[in-house]
Amino acid sequence: MPIVNLAVLVAGMLFSNSMNTISPTADRFEAELGHGVLRKEARRAALDAARIPQINALLAVGLVALPGMMTGRILAGPLFVIMKK
């Protein structure tokens, strides 16, 4: 697998997880501020709460994401460079 394909896979997972984390973090931060918590404590609570789904997602990577990527790669067939020859 060329390094570019690997970089695209990793970047996609990184951006996907980032987007899934930003919204709950912002919501939790605003809720903490609404309860009168200091900004530093609200930021810490929001970041701690945002880690929970990320850790859960990491637990499932080996069971779901990696086999799914491999199946997609198998279904995609040979590389276009090989097909060109």
C-alpha cells in the first residue's frame, strides 16, 4: 500500500473523529459556563467529557474499522498502476 493511500486513510479518521468531538465539547463548555464555573475548570470538564467517546471509538477500531477498510480495499480491486500495465 503506497504511503499516500495510508495518509489518506489516517487523515480521514483523524478529521472524522475531530468533527465528532468538537460539537459535544463546545456544548459541554457552554453548559459549564452557564452553571457559573470558571473558564479554566469548564474547559477541563469539557475536554474530559469529550475524551470518553474517543476512547470508546478506539476500543472498536480493531473490531470494526480496520476489517471494514480491508474489505473496502479488497472490493476496490488491484491498484490502478497495475491495471495500467
